Amino acid sequence: MELLRSLIFVPGNRANMLERALDFDADIIMVDLEDSVPAAEKVNAREVAREWVPKLQEAGQRVMVRLNALDTGLTRDELAAVISPHLYGVSVGKTESAWDLQEIERIIAPLEARAGLAPGQVKIIPWIESAKAMVNVHAMASASPRIIAIAFGAEDFTNDMGIQRTDDGDEVYHARATVAIAARAVGVASLDSPYVAFRNPEGLRKDAGVARQLGYTGKFAIHPAQVETINELFSPLTDDVAYARRVMDAWYEAEANGRGSLALDGKMVDVPVVKRAQNLLALVDEIEH
Ligand code: GLV
Ligand code: MG
């Protein structure tokens, strides 16, 4: 499983911004053909993306493209433009059902074969950003083995619900949690909506902290200044790692003495605590290698 802590959006029609993305530190560069690209620029953005996906990948980036929703009529041409051995996968805006994802798979499969890729190589991240998608989220997350993560879009979701979007996000708390739980149930990653106030680092830290505590494994960025905070918040914290190492040491010692639980810093350590420590150390291993 590849790291998916930070995914930075770059508008697909902006070659100057794509050039800057050669040096971004995010886990994924998400070239956007959807809502950051104006209608009149959609075709141009597709051509710019066709050219820039290989350049970014050759510079060492892992690259995905966000496509317009199926009902725009643009999705097929966008897939045809961007599928190549340089592309890691696609995310698709405003997907609403397992059927939508099967339709996207039907379009991808022959393009993938034509590009000389193995079946299933092109990954998919569906966006869950409407009431209908929220109701179907479990079926969507398990609709295809290509799905590596599901993404929550708070802006579109609040629009669809006809409610205000606020900075503290109380209005999306339940929906946001629903997406993280569905992802966990299916065993895929969960990616939180971007924090749009990109000049407010404290706000980002708080918002990402809530997402992390809801179970999210990563978050979108809309500005390069957000990437470091996101990577930090979705990596194990130094104190937690040190504690996990102590738990494992104490556990091996207890095991050697025939005991199934022990006390550490005045707290009981038993199997679930040990599993948490093991999972955390496995993630550290993944980040370091
Ligand atoms: C992102 O796509 C959102 O709608 O918030
Ligand atoms: Mg959206």
C-alpha cells in the first residue's frame, strides 16, 4: 500500500502551476480537470494534462487526475487523454453509485490495455459529495478492486444539502465520519475534503486534527503551504511512536514470562493496545522505506 497522506490539487489548465508541482512534497499530485477549471477551459486542460502527467511522473511524482462527472459527457475523452504508463490513477468528481464506478471501469479497461498496462493498474478514487453518494457509500467503496481510497467533498456536499459551509465544519461532522467508517469497513484509505482558507495554518491544523480523529488517513491540499502540516498530521506522532516501541518491548518481555497483559506507566496493556502499537510501527516502516 502506497502512502496517501497528502494529495495536492493543481488546476489542469495552468501549465505554470504544473511546472511548480515538479517540486511539491505531496504524496500525490492531483491534476484537476473538474471544479478548478472553468467550462471554457475543459478541453484545453485535458490537453495540458496529457502533456504534464508524464513530465511530473518522470520527475519522481506520483500523479493522478481528477475527472469531471459522468453526466458532463467529458469523462471518456479525459480518460482517453490521460491514461498512460505515467498515470497512477484517477479520481472522479460527484460519483453517486456503484453503477457509476462500474461504468468508469468499463471505459478504463480497454484504454488501459491499449496503453500496455496490466488490468487493474489504473487506480480509482471516487468522490462522495452528495446525499445520494452518502447513502451508497459502502457499495461505492467496494465497487471495484481499483478503488484505493474514497474522498469526502464538503463543498459539494453542503451545496447538495442546501446548508451553509462553516469553518468549524459542525454541519458535515456526521457525513464526514460516515465516509471514514465506510472506508475502514472496506479496507481502503479515506481522504478528507480540502481546507479552503489556505492562509490560515492554525485552522488547517485544527481541521486536519478533527479528520484524523474521525479516522481519515489523508487529506487534500489546495496550496503547497498546506502539504507539510497534512503530512505531519497523517504521520504517526513522535511521542506515539516512542510509546508504541515501549509497548512492544514490554509485551515481548511479558510474553516470554508467560503473561498476556502487563502494566506500563500505570495503564494496562493487552492485545488491542499491542495491535495499535504494531499498526503504528508498520505505518512508520512504510513512511521510512
Ligand atoms: C471537493 O471537491 C468538494 O466539493 O469539497
Ligand atoms: Mg467537489
